[in-house]
Amino acid sequence: DSGVTQTPKHLITATGQRVTLRCSPRSGDLSVYWYQQSLDQGLQFLIQYYNGEERAKGNILERFSAQQFPDLHSELNLSSLELGDSALYFCASSVLGLGPDTQYFGPGTRLTVL
Amino acid sequence: GQQLNQSPQSMFIQEGEDVSMNCTSSSIFNTWLWYKQDPGEGPVLLIALYKAGELTSNGRLTAQFGITRKDSFLNISASIPSDVGIYFCAISSGSARQLTFGSGTQLTVLP
């Protein structure tokens, strides 16, 4: 158990819908990362937050957004869903998101878009 | 963006055998990481490498940071059934130290 929790574990929805994925980082970690794992693209970095502020963006679509709340939990919002958005979405946390910080991954949310 | 070439894509080995996998890149990096992903779980860090030429062990696992800083390999000795999973190399870069992952090596250990 990494200490990072993600809910829900599975999510099935239809094209065009909007969903919210939730992540709670390890106690004491200020930085949260979101990654997407799909068969064709592999594991890809989406976005990072540090202490409530966005720090870096990767290959995140404009239809996707995220935020980190004062209690440090984070949410990833996916809208206007397409079939290709079906994937595993992982949240990872680290203490500061700098230097040699280890990123600890949650168990993921499996999103299926029908 | 950065691309890591990881090989082999999959391996089938007998229990007790040693296994080796590697990652290469066209760019130089200061940190190489090796993760393992079990089915239904998120990746777990196995070994982190921070210096060119560094050789680091974690139990039966040994990883090396290539001297050119463009490659790394992971060895697993005396494989056991619980070694089954997907092994990823990764580099840490950017202002946020975000991870870029290789495509993974699916390891199957046959009894």
C-alpha cells in the first residue's frame, strides 16, 4: 500500500459525458501528479500540482482539467469523453515534487467510455 | 518529447533463471528509475540511479546507470513467480520532475 488513494476504482460511462477522478496523496506529500496509461500511448504524464498550484503540464487534452484543494487532495476532470479516453488514470504523490523525490503511485482508476 | 526505447517487450523465463532488460535514449539524463507494475496496481519504484556508471542493488535486482547517461539496464537474478509483472524504465525531468516511461517489459516466470 503506497498510501495514495484513488476513487473510484472503476468507472464506466458514455461518450460525451463528464467524470471526476479523485486522489488523496500520502500524508505529508504536497505534490500530486496525474498520469494516463493506455495501450497505444503507454504511461504518460498529464499534469502536476504543488500545494494547490499547477506546476507543470504534459500531454493533457484541453477537455481535461485538474485542481488541488487546500486539504491537498486532487481531482481530475474529464469532459466530452471519447472512446479513446478509455484508460487507467494514476495519481502519484511526492513530498515536494523536486529533486530526487520518490513518486508513490495510487492503485489507479480504470475508465471505460462506451 | 523524450523517448525511451525499452527492450525486450516481453520475456518468458523459467523460475530460477536470470533476466536482463534495458532502456536507451538519444538524450542524456541525470536520473534513471526502474518501476514494477503488478496487475491492477500502480507502478512501484524498485531502484533509482543518480550518477553515470552507478550500479545499485535491491535484493535480487541490480540496475546500472550507463556511463554515457543515455541508457540503463535492470537485472533480476534467480527469478521467482512473484517477479511476474511489467517492468518500466523511467527518467525524471522537467521543472516538476515528471516521469517519462519506457514502453515496459512484460515478464512471465514459468514454474
